[in-house]
Amino acid sequence: MMRKFALLAVTILFLAAFGGTASAADTIPVGVPLAMTGAYTGSGQDYFKGIKMAIDEINEAGGLLGKQLEIIRYDSKEFAPEVVMQGADYLCGQKKVASVHAGWAGWGQDVRAYGKYDAPFFADDGSQAAVDVFREDPKKYYNIYQLTDVGVEQAKSMFRLLMTLPYKYPNNKVVIINTDDSWGVEVGDTLEKSFKEKGWKVAKRETVPYGTNEWGAILTQIRRIKPAIIHVEIPSAQEVITFFRQFIKRPTKSILSYGWGITPREVLQNLGKDADGIVGEMPSGLPGPKAPNPAAQAWIDKYVKLYKHQIPAGSWITYTAVKAWANAVKNVGDAYNFKAVNKYLKDNGYKGLLGQIKWDKDNVLRAQPGAPIVHYQVQGGELIAIYTDPPIKPYGNYKFIVPRWIK
């Protein structure tokens, strides 16, 4: 009897020691460092929805190389350098993830943090600062992939849109408001330069911190200036919502351009049809509400059914990045052969819902037909794609509508 108990005990210990290992070996861990708390929580949730949708599809179809993908999350909060570094060490160093999928991730410090490892790292920084770090040592940072063009190019596209609108501006005065982070400054500087080169007067340039919700002083100056265009580049819902609420009480006859700031879903959830007329953009976007092809339309329909809202910024491109990585792994045959997986990604890119996408020499997904910059106007409380870029051209049968506060 004692021998039987001893044998049973040994068996239990064996299963405890090795059963968990065998189970873990049946999954491929995927790191997801996104803001789960702090100012960027909303965008973090939107990025995550695209990532999870792709991983769920892969798992439901039998997994990757016969293994299920396992999501391991990390709260990157507001991207302090030490937090970003801890995230890389936790996901790549401790958890040994096979790839990392992020949205905004640090505007440069993320490149340094995840460049210490070899697992493919996908980020949506859209920042020249991140590209500049990559250029310091492309061989070291060969595993870093940006999912969108830089803020400079996005700002140029927004400027092209504003100059292309079928609308006669009453004057050549513009007001530019941007946040005090690297993204906001990049966009603000580029727009200021573009307007001045076109002969416009930048009547006011204001750089504000996140959390600015009282706009009285700035709006008083705007009402005195009466600009033809007001561009607000704040990638946070709270600030752009409060700006509009205070602006519309005594609006100027200005085209209100929100850039990236129109795309966080909280904006339209709060403003609804009141926001009709505002224009903005989504880099690496999927045009909607009617997609350009049946496969893309099926994706939009599925997304809306799953999450009960329109596609916000980030969801489609993070979905595409997961699929691009999985396709590379499938072709290589080993999720942990990082050099081969990275080489496949760089050499072949991926054929997505809008066509082929490829990363350039800086591993940046520049604006391209397969991942265009989509320009929207709020109409009927929804984001309606009115132009795509490159090249800048009208999208479908959708038309720009002069905002009601101008009429």
C-alpha cells in the first residue's frame, strides 16, 4: 500500500512538473503592450480589438503551426521610458513571446527597448522620433516595424486634403493647436510650414498639454481672428470633445479639422450628430462605411457586429499586422526562427484586404494603396470617408458637406 501511495505521489509530481510545460508548449505566446490605464486607455482598447480579432480568427481556424496563440498583455500606461523597458523585458525576456503587437508604444524608447530582442515588434507610433532611433542602427533594430507613416507625412496629407476640398475659403488665415508631445509637435510644425509655403497666415499656433479642457482664452482669440481653418491635433478624446462643445456655442465660420483626433470612438459617442462637418484622418485606414471590395466589407461587417461601433483608429492595422506576422511564420515554419521570420516580413510584406503592403528601408509602412491615409468627414454622426491618399482623390460617391456653422 505504501509503495502504491509513493508511486501515486511521484506521478502527481511528474504531471505537475511536466504537464504544465507540455500544455505551455502547445501555445505560442504573443505580447501585447498597450495602455490599459492613463490618458491613452481609449486608444489602447481600440488597438487591442484589432489584435484580438485576428488572434481569435487564427485560433478558431486551428491555430498557427498547429498551436493556439496566447495573448499576454502588459500595461504600457503613458509610455514612460522605464515602463516601456520593463514591458520589453517582461514580454520578450521573461515570457519569451514570439511577437509583440502594440499601438502607440513610446515614440522611440520602444524601438530601443524591443530592439534588444529579436521577436518582431509592431508599433503604430507614427513618429519621426521612432524612425530616427531605428536609423541609428538598422541592423540592431531590424525587428521593429512601424504600422503607419510618420506624423510629418500625415500632416502633409491633411494639408493636401484641406487644399483639395471643394470649398472657397473666405480668407487665408489658419489657427493650429497641437499637443506638447513629439507627435503633436511634428504635426503642428509640418502644418505651419505647409500653410506658410502656400501663402497662408498662421494667425495663431498654440501648443497645449494633455488634460486641457478649458478653452475660453484660446477661443476668444480665435473669434477675434476669424480664421478660415482651425486645425486641432490632439490624439485624446477628452480634449477635442470639450474644445468642440465650447467652440460651437459661438462658432466662427471656420473649417474645423481634427486630424487623427476625430477617430477615437469616444469622440463620436459623445458628440454624435453635433460633430457633423468636422474633418479628420485615419492613417493606415480601411475606408468606410462602405468598403472598396467585398472582403474588406465583410471585415467591417464582422467588426461592427463584434464590437457594436464603427472602426476606430488602429483596429484594422493592428489586425493586419497580426495576420502579416502569422503569414510569415507559416511560410517559415517556426515562430521562433526570428531571423527568418523578420526576413520574410521585410522581403515579402503581406497581401491584406486592400492589397499588398510592404515596409520600406526604415521598416515603416508608408502611406500606400494597401494601407492608405483615409480622410473623413463626420456626417450623420458617423465617419464617412470622403478622400483617400495616396494619391489624394475622392472616395466613392461620398461628398464633402459644408458645416452647418458656416452656412
